Amino acid sequence: MSIIRPFKALRPQAQFAKQVASRPYDVLNSAEAKIEAEGNSKSFLHITKSEIDLNNSVDIHSSAVYEQAKENLEAFIKRDILFKESKDCYYIYQLIMNGKSQTGLVAVSSVDDYENDIIKKHEFTRPEKEQDRINHIKTSGAQTGNVFLAYRNNVTIDALIEKWKTTKSPAYDFVADDQIQHTVWIVTDNDTVQKISSLFETEIPFTYIADGHHRAASAAKVRKALGNKVTEASNYFLTTLFPSNQLYIMDYNRVVKDLNGLDEKEFITAIQEKFEIKIVGKKAVQPKQLHQFGMYMNKTWYELSSKEGTFTNDPIGILDVTIIQENLLDPVLNIKDQRTDKRIDFIGGIRGLSELEKRVDSGEMKVAFSLYPVTIDQLFDIADSGNVMPPKSTWFEPKLRDGLLTHLIYE
């Protein structure tokens, strides 16, 4: 069963919450972070992307960057921008995007659960990305990045969280510049805290990493690296847990630089072996069901439908990301490994299909593919089976903000 605990969050004073809250460190490059934090000395990007305060010539993975993050975090505390909670609490975090609301529970989850597969994974991690977070956590002493966990919804937990939201005033409530509303309530009542812990321990057998595999892996490796200096806080890592009935997974689309030496007519002939093709024209094709794809090339949209025999019914084989890889990207375009091939790039659904058109029309890319989103049940099935999803399969929106709730591992 799932072990979660309340914790003493490091968090901003209410009047600074909007200024502090920043987009996750891994959705911005250094140049974008510098622009976003410009003129805002309270932005948490000064901690999560601390290279923005150093000379551009500094390697973003150098020790100087992590030391700068530590220095900036300590400065935020000294300036009373951030303070540490006086008692262990749970936190309720609601996000509203385009009128759609989703609410999660912010807690710390057990590193033991991660290592014992009580917390299920569905992605491989990359060593260099892990090492970046390991260095950041060890040097700063803070888990600044949230791991987004999902669980099969439980009516008792839903009701308890909803009751707290409707009867208590939030600590933070603001609309960010991207028009996403962020609201946080603090669960301070000891009986309620104990009930939440007990419900997860008795009724939620597994949780699932939806987003943040590298952050979870890094937390586990930091604990191991501490050896006999392990603290109680380092036995846990920062998570926000969302019930499955509230999650919103967006499409994760592909663009490819060339047609592997084929002209357009040869390319279309080649893919007709595995897909039914219909010319649509100027109207962008957003797939409406599984096994349907959009394709954009030379200012024209096409609708592709998988033919019989292009997929299997096992958890991996039925995914559209698997179908397009095994029946088009690999055999026709010679893209063997989407993780390492420099000819392919990925575009999250939040950017819209117009971004696919832009990348192709600019001449940078030759062809684009729009996909139907992976479902939460598919994610659960794959994680339960012990399999790993193909790369860049899921895009979750809205994103949790960094800086609102931070977990300190040194006591």
C-alpha cells in the first residue's frame, strides 16, 4: 500500500506567491528562463535555473550553477520571501485551465515505495538528466521539482479533499500570466492529516508516475549517496497525487526533417501499405479516436487510419505511438530510436497543431504527424505490466508551478 506523509513545506509569503511561482525547470531552456525571470528578483527560476544569474559562458551543469542555486535559495529565506512551515501539513493544489479544474494532494512519498515498485514507472530515465537533479538536490538541500503521481480515484479521498476546499480559505489563489489559475489550501488539522495518510495506506495499493521520472529517480539516488548521513526527510520526495478521473493527457506529436531519400509520391505510396490515406487539405487533422493520425506535408493535411494487422492488443502494441513507430517511422523513414535520432522532434499538444504547420512550412521539417492522446487507463496498464512506454508518449497539462511548495531534505 502507498505510504505518503505530511511535511513542513518551504513556501512563499502569500503576497509573493505569484511572483515566486515559476514554470517547471525542464520546460524552459536557459535563454527562455532568463527572459521569463527578467525584472522579477523573486522568481523561483533563480533557484531552479540559477545559471540565469551567471555569465553565459558558464556550463549549466557546472558546480558553480548548483552553488548559485543554494546561495539564491538561502537568500530567498533571509529576505523572508520563503519560510518553512511550523508543522507537518498536507497541501491541496487546484489548477484551472480553460475552465477545466483538477485537484491534487501535495505530500511527500516514500523512496522505499519507489524502489519497491509500489510507485509504478512507465518511462526509462536518462543518466545525464538524473545527474543534473542529483547535483541540484545534494547542493541546495531542496527538492524543488514536483513529481506528478496518479492513482485510481477513491470516492472517500475525493470527498475529504472536496470538503476541505469548500470549507476552508486558500493560502494562495492567483491567475498566472498564462491564464492558469493556481489555488493552494493547507491541511493543518491533525485528525484530517491522519485520515488522509491512513486512506492511502489502506485503500491505494499503487501510485503511478505521470510526469517526473527523473526527479523521482534522482531523489532515490540522493538518499543512497548520503549513506550513513541519511536524514528522515531524505527518505521521502516531493509529490502531488491526482485521482485518475481528473487527469488531462494531451497529444504528443512528431515532426521529421526529411523523407529518407523518398519524394512525396514515393513516400505516400510506401505508407499506403499500412495506412488508409485521405487528403483533407488545409484543415488541420486532430485525431478523434485511437489508431487515427494526422499528417502534414507541403501545406496539405492528410488523415491516416491504421490498417488491420498494424497493431496488437498487448499494452504496448496497441498504443498509437507504437503503431506509427513500427509501421511508418522505422520501416519508411528509417528512424530506429526516437530517443537518439536527431531527425525527429516532439511537440506537446499545448502548442497546438499550428506549431506543426509552422515547423514544416519553415522548411526546418518535412513532415509532421498528429496523434490521439494516450489514455490514463493505457498508462496504468503499461505500468502494471512492467513495460515501458515509447519515448514522448504523454504530455500533461496544466503544469504544476515550482516554488510554491518545496521539500527540504537536510534537517
